[in-house]
Amino acid sequence: MRELNAQCITDTIAELCVKANRSLPTDLESCIREKGQEESSPIGKAVFQDLCDNMEAARRLSIPVCQDTGMAVVFAEVGQEVHITGSFEEAVNRGVAKGYTEGLLRCSVAADPIRRGNTGDNTPAILHTRLVPGDKVHLTVAPKGFGSENMSRLKMLTPAASEADIIGFVVETARLAGSNPCPPMVLGVGIGGDFEKCAELAKEALCRPVSEKNPDPYYAQLEEKMLKAVNDLHIGPQGFGGDITCLSLAICQFPTHIAGLPVAVNVGCHVTRHADAVL
């Protein structure tokens, strides 16, 4: 049994919060630059250039790539052979608090959903924990801004729904979102599970590298169909029209009940951030 001090988790989460907010994943940055070359609209091309300039400025000045530094979403895969000395959940939240306050990141968490009031340190985090074999802890921090999160949707389809119906729901979600999520978007699609699992799948899909396709050829092809259909909306960069409305689309699927077919779409802006570490 391997022992891991909770302070190590706190320090790592703090570092990941800052890292994720200051720089995009390498493959996403490359995707933005490549799609900027493909965009045919002059205004769209200019927007893409602004996005690239912004990424470079954030890196040069060590500041967040987006002013909305998001609500901290943490995915934790905890090895069954690890004994954490101290409270794991408290360690995660201490890390978020440290990262956001010491890293001078905007704190955006309301203490109560209706009565509001800021918690002052961006806690608590949204924590998803899964036990896995081994003696490692894999942590992923995915700050989620709400300009895009607010555009996300879930629909409980029935097994009678066709592939076209599923694609139609994803396209409808992007159409209704319009310019609100600061396109070009990144879309995470969850298919299957139940009500809450479906939404979690969509969030997980946003954390998949944009350079990777679904390992199942059927779903990889479905991703391509959805991506093309969304881009055919021609909402374009920042909603000014153009070829590239969506940079990337990923599907995560899971078995579901014989009477159901849940589909969730988690909308991400071009600043779909995440950073990870293995302890």
C-alpha cells in the first residue's frame, strides 16, 4: 500500500488550476491555428488571428487566457493501492483555493445558488472521483466558464430516436447557442447512462485531446457527421459568420436502460481548458 500525503494533492491541484487557466492544451492551440488557416471569411480570419494573439499574450504575460477563469471541475482517478493521509476532498478544495487566490485568478463561485454571495476562493470544486487499479492518482483540472456552460443541454430521447435525431439535437444546441459561447466552440457529447451520467460523459468528452478520435469506429464517424453538421450552420468565429463554428467534437458513450437514450451536449468555448498530473 502506497502512502500519499494530502498536501501533495493540494499543491498539485493548485498548480493545475493556474496552468490550465494560463495556457491551452497544445493540440487545441494547434487546432485553432490550423482552423484559422482554413477559414475563408475575412472577418473570421481576423477573429482567429485575435485568438492566436490572445494566447501568445497570456503566455508572455503569465495571465489567464480568458477573463472567466471558471468553476473548477476536477476528475480524479484514485488507485486502490493508495492510502491518502488526510481528507482527499478537503485537499482538493484547499488546492483550488490556493490556486485561485495565490494565482490571482477570478473567483466566480456563488455560495448559494439562489441567495448568491461569493465564496471568495472559487471553492467548492465539482469533484468526480473514480477508484481504479494501481497505486497512482491521476488528477485532471478543467476550469469551466459559464458563458459556454449556460448553453449546454440534455435530452432524454427514446430508443426510437434515429441517428439523425441525435445529430439534430446536437445541431439544435449549437444553433440556439449562437454567438453566446464565444465560438469557435468545442463540443462534448454524452450518449447513454442515465440523467446524471449522461451529463458527466459530456463533460468528460471535453477533456479528451482534440487530436484524438473515439476509439470505436462507429462513434468516430458519428463525431465527424456531427462536426460537419454544426459547421454547416455557418455561425462562424464569434458569431460573425464563416466556415468554422466548431473546432472539435468528442463523444463519450455508456450503456443505458432499454427504455432510454439520454443525450447531453456540454458546450465549450475555444478556451476549453484542462491540465492533468499523475501522482
